[in-house]
Amino acid sequence: MTIRVRLLIRGRVQGVGYRWFARDAAAGMGVAGWVRNLPDGRVEIEAEAAPATVAAFIRELQTGLPFARIDEVQRSGINPQGEKSFEIH
């Protein structure tokens, strides 16, 4: 079973390499989707994989980059798209 989530991440997540960190973490875990900066300072991510993999990816996003600070992660479920790679937009 594959799920897809949309994440809106608020904190110090722009200008610290967060998108590249997310891309590398996704590649290492087999997560498909994309990441992009938003004009309001948040980062938006869509991630698609097995439920346990998505949960592990979210945990990594919350703790893995020492220069970032995560204040809030909003999560919503969306329909899987069948993507096979993870891109920076």
C-alpha cells in the first residue's frame, strides 16, 4: 500500500539547505515526490511511499538537519500520484 502526504513545514527551513536535505533523505528511503520553498518562509513537501516509510521520512525531516529549526509540521493526506523520484522544485 502506498500513501501520499502533503507537508507544510514552518520554522528556520529556508536558507539552510533543507530542500537538499529532504531530497537526499527521500532518495535514501525510497520516497517519491517533491519539495519547494514557499514565499511565506515555509517549505512544502509531497511525499509518497509505504505508510511506515512516510512516517520515518517525517521523523527524519523533523530531526535530521542541525541548521534547521522545525516549529510546526502540518500534514494532510492526498491521493498517490505514482511518482518514482523525488525532485526539488
